[in-house]
Amino acid sequence: MRVHIVSDVHGAVDALAEAADGSDLFICLGDLLLYLDYADPSQGAFADVFGVDVATEYIALRLAKRFEEARALTAAAWERIDGADDPSRRAERFTSIIREQYADVFAALPSPSLFTFGNVDIPDLARPYLREGQQLLDGQVVEIDGLTFGFVGAGLPSPYRTPNEISVAEFDAKVAALGSVDVLCTHIPPAIPELTFDVVARRFEVGSQSVLELIEATAPRFALFGHVHQPLAQRFRIGRTECLNVGHFRSRRRPLVLDL
């Protein structure tokens, strides 16, 4: 069985439409939205709302880990937008852009496919755009051709306050619900420094201790994940388990291919 896997799509709909070509199974591990593009500040929902100059400064502050200043910058930017003192109008400025992005992404997402959401996704806004054959899995296991695939989406709390971060207890409960599987599919990596450190952003992203413990206890054949765009190590072995960062699809424009 030839499996194509992507993660961190971030609006790359042109390449996504072709990513399943030649596969028997297509898997997407989340982060479908493009909120902020560190490589091109003119792209993404943030720039659409606030403009390129504010997005550029905001990115610089976040990279410098000056999070309070970044939030103050955003607050000041809202004050310059007519009518933005109304919280509902603020929300609608973003949700209208997000709905458009999800409509485009799910139109391009191959069908059939298995997928879960990432930490920047907003599941409630995404679900209306699902097409037939696009199967959302989160804390669930599916069997295909005699192999079991377990999925856990979302992210854990971080200084970045992305929209789909959930509590450690909620995340761990989803991991525990999987049990032993052949292929473990998560958005975030296990909590291993080599897999959580981003060499370009020069920071550790949040990994999961419970995912690491499940790997150690059950030894799946593969542990697949994304989230860290430029990891120190793309591959790492834990016992017999091959841990693979499937790659930042927005920049790679191609899936990771596994023959199972």
C-alpha cells in the first residue's frame, strides 16, 4: 500500500490537489489555514486584515519572543480599523477570510482522504466544507488493508496562543483512547528535543509527552507528524518505531511517501 502524507498545508491548495496522485491512501495531519506566513508577510489572514507592514513587524516581534509587544501591536492595529471596536465585527473580519480559505482547501483536498486538524485550525469553521470521502479522525483508529492507523489532532498550550490548542488532559485522553496501532498519526511530535526544535525559528515547539509514552509502550511501526516546519531531525528512531516529520507542505509542495 502506497501512502502519501502531508502536514502544515497552510493554504497551498494548488499543490494539494495533486498530492494524492499515485497513492492508495492519502493522509493530512492538519494546519490547513494560512494565518501568518513568516517567509512572505504579505500572505495570510493576518496580512489581509492588518496589512503587510503590521504583519512584518508582528512576525519580527514573535521571532524575538516579545509576545506582549506583539499583542500590543495587534491591539493598536485594531484601533485604526473603522468599526473594529465592535467584537463581533472584529471576529467577522477574520472568519470571512477563514471560511474562504477552508472552502478552497477542502475543494483541493483529495477525496478519499483521512485527516485531522492542527493547532492553527478552527474545526467549527472548517466542518461545513468537508466533502464526501474526507474522513476526520481525532482520538480514533481506522483499519485499512489490515493495518491500524490512530489519529490525534490539535496542539498543546503555547506562548503563541493558536486557536486549536487544548489542555494537556484533553490531549492525553485522546492519545490514551488509541491503544496499540501500526501507524500513529498526530499533528504535533513526541516530546523529543531533536523533533521539536525548529532550526530556522531557533525555538522549541511544544511536543507531547503522552505521544512519546505511547510510542515507548506500544512500538508502532511509524509515528507520523508535522507542526515543526524546519526540524533539527526529520527522522528519529524510538526502539523499533520510525518517527517521521512528514514535512512543511507549504514549502515542500510534495507529500512524504511510504510503502506499507
